[in-house]
Amino acid sequence: MKKIKNRAYFALLIALALVAGTIVYIIRLWNDGGDWVMLRANRSVFSNGVLDVGEVTDRNGVILARAGDGVYAYAEDEAVRRACLHAVGDYEGNIGAGALNVYAKRLAGYSFWNGTNSIDGKGKKLALTIDSRAQVMACNSALDRGAIMVMNYETGEVLCMMSAPSFDPAVGYDSETDSADGVYINRCLNTAYVPGSVFKIVTLAAAIENIEDLDERRFPCAGSVIVGGELITCTDSHGEQTIEEAFANSCNCAFSELTQQLGGEILNKYAKDLGLIEPLEVGGVGTAGGRYDLWSEGSGSLSWSGIGQSTDMVTPVAMLRLCAAIAAGGTVTEPRLLMSQAEKKTQLLSEETAAKLREMMNYNVVYAYEGASPLITIDGVTMYAKTGTAEVGDGTSHAWFVGFIDEETQPLAFVVISENAGSGLAFAAPKAHAVLTTLLGG
């Protein structure tokens, strides 16, 4: 009888171990099943280590990439292939931030309940938020190196994410004809630049909320000012200015004065709170971070930091996100890259501060930019913008143009950065005009 009892206990222990093992397996399958499926040796998903299922389209259904049975294809039009390279990626895996890599599990069609089964056995179809027409226009805008982004600031959908230089993924990188200058990097997300005067949006936001008499103040400009023994130069001698005029003139003397009054601690806090320093996540894709260093009070370096020079660095997507927040009353609908992704909102500014920034960014366009070039504004469209000409220390400047257009037309925020191109007004603004006009049906 005792032997039977012991055997029963032993059988029970085995049963309990099996149940425990099954529970552990199910938990691990729940947590890690997607990673197991995506092992390169899984022939139902990969062929010779390359993702062999799924289809990627733009928001209008244009096929951008498709794989199955060992056959890999991209868009039919070479211009579309080049323009969408960094958003889509390539099957060779050179573009780490591309959809083919980032959304590989989704393309495989994996789920906990069904594994990688799909209706046709060829994986899933993913629709990106980008518009291939806008991508091509951005690619054709004489952007040698840099980034162009446009997003719907009400929905967060990124309509354009063009990084240059690029190459044709159907052919592969050609060292004879394609630029080798960071060709695999998505400059929209993963490159931080000296911001120049577009950073004055941050300094202005801090001044609005921390300097009580800002609207009554007058800011003198004689073309330069000495701070801490260092010469702070300006583009012109602007005389006495209101804060609106100083912002429209992009006056370094005025913003040096504001920066010294605010101090580095406050500006560092605003740069961080507005999302310009810490890395972001855009539709599941990680971005590079920015930089704002603290400088001693009364130093020329502190003045330059509030002007957007010194050691300041920001990414294009961080500036796009800030402009989108200003456009939407202080709360940004986070940028997303898939049509199926849910909206997420983050408050960056108060509604009152956002409204004042809107007014001043529109003042820039009306009183400083409209007469400069016919390729700045768009007929019937209210625009809010800021230019930047960021000196990079080698005698050249990065050209910036950031802002948004009135929601009654289309709620679009934009950012253009053209490396080593020169003036933001002359070289970045026309590129924004071309892409926005395409998205508006022009």
C-alpha cells in the first residue's frame, strides 16, 4: 500500500512539473514568440536569411516593396524607389530604420494565436502614412544632403519623410554614381544638426512664459553686441524693435539679451520639455537625441546657445514635432508611420503660449518672407514659419525652414534642412513650397 501511495505522489509531481513547464512555455511564447518566429532560419518567413513575405504600400496603395517565394520587388518607378528608400528600407538590411526591418514581425503576420498564418500565406500588407508623390517631389527638389518631413498635425500621419542622399534599392548602392556621404542614414530621424535661428522658437517660448514685460520691451540692435568679451554679430542693424519685430528680423542681439535674462537652466529645461534633447520614438522607430549645453551666466557661449549656435543640436523630427504642437494649440499628436497605428497626444506648451507663437510665426511670413521669393508662400494658404541659417564652422551654413500651414486648407506641419546650402530663406523654403504644393493638389 505504501508503494502505491509513493508512486501516486511521484506521478502527481510529474503532472505538476508538466503543468508548470507548460505554463512557463506559454508565458515565454507570449513574450518571445515573435522573436522566435523571426529567427533567420525560419523558412516560412525567410529565404536565405532575407524576409520573404509581406507587402509595403504608401497611403494611396502604391506598392513600395513586396516579397514572396524568394522574389523581391520594389516600386515600379525608379523615382519612387529612390524617394522612399529610407522610409521603406531594403531587403539587404542596409537601412536599419526602414519599414522592412522595423515592422518585420507585422509583415510576417505573426500573432500568438495563429503564428505566421495569413489569408494568402504571403504575410501581411502594411500601409505607410507617406505619400509617394510628395516623396518624389522632395527627392526632385535639388536636396543634395538633408531631410524633408511633412506631417498632418491633427492625425500625426507623416506624409513625407525624405532623406538625401539616396539610391535605387532595386539596383543597390553604386559607388560610381551614388553619394557615399551617410547614404544609409535616415537624416529625418537619426541625424542631429546645428539648428541656427529655428531654435529661437524655443527661446521665444521660454521668454513668453518667464518675462512679464516682454510685450512692452524694446530691443536695441546696432548690428553687434559684446557679451563676456565675445562679439555677437547680427545680420543687420535693426534699431529699436518689439519682440515680434526681433523674431521676424531673427535678431541675434535681441535674442542674446533674452538668453542672458533667462539663463541656461531655463533654456535647457525648455529644450528638454519640448522634446529637443532626449531621443524620441516615431512609430516604433527610435531617433537620435539633441543637445543643449549649460554655459556660465554672462558668457558669449550662453548668448550663442539661445540663438541656436554654440553646441546646440536638434533632429529634424524634433523640430517637426514642436511645430505640430504649436499648430495644434500646444498639444502634439505624436508622429506615426503606419496607417494602422493609434493616435497618441502629448502636451508640450500651454494653449496661450502656442497661440502667441502662432501669431509671431505668421508675422514672420507676412512681414519678412513674402516679398523675398515667390516660392515661399502659397496662394490662399495661411503660413506660419521660421527660417534658420545655421553656421557649422567650416564657412558654410545649414539651411532650415520649419513651420505649418492653416488647418482650413490642410493641417500640415513641415521641416526642411539642407546641409551646407546657405540661407534658409533662399534654399530651404522653396523645397517646402514644392512638397506642400504637391500635397495640396498643385
